[in-house]
Amino acid sequence: MYNVQFSNKARRYFNKLKDKKLKEKFKILIYDEIAIDPVIIGEKKKGKIENFYATGFNYKGCTYRVAYEVIETSIILILLVGAHENFYEKLERVY
């Protein structure tokens, strides 16, 4: 199992979430799936964000994404979490 760390941007988004069910879905995805096997769960991105992985889920008709980087052999850095709309543009801008 990997050690999960959050970027400041991801932590702020996650802490501001008011919908408890949505927050729980993020936690399940991050801690029960990504932290177990990040390379299998996520899709490796291409282009400017080629060092990152992303995966997501649907909730109440909206798609949410989690972008992360595998650092060393035991650490995952959660870079960005949020709705799919403009998600990859934000990721490219920030990182």
C-alpha cells in the first residue's frame, strides 16, 4: 500500500466539499483503490502531463476526476481533484 499525500490545491478542494457522500466517494477511490495499485487503477496521461495518472467516477450525473503522481515506490501525491469540466486544462496550468 502506498502512502498518500495531497498537494495544497487538492487538500483545499477536498476540505471545502460539503457533500458528505461525494467526499466519501473520493476517499474510497483514493484510499481503497489508488493507494493499493495506482498504476493499474489510473490512466497514464500524455503530452505536458505525461508523468501523471488520472481516474474518476460519476456522481449525481457529474464526472469527477483525481490526478496523481507516483513518487518513488511508496508515495502517491494527489495533485488535483474535482469535476471533469476543464480538469485537464487546470492540471496543465498548475503543473
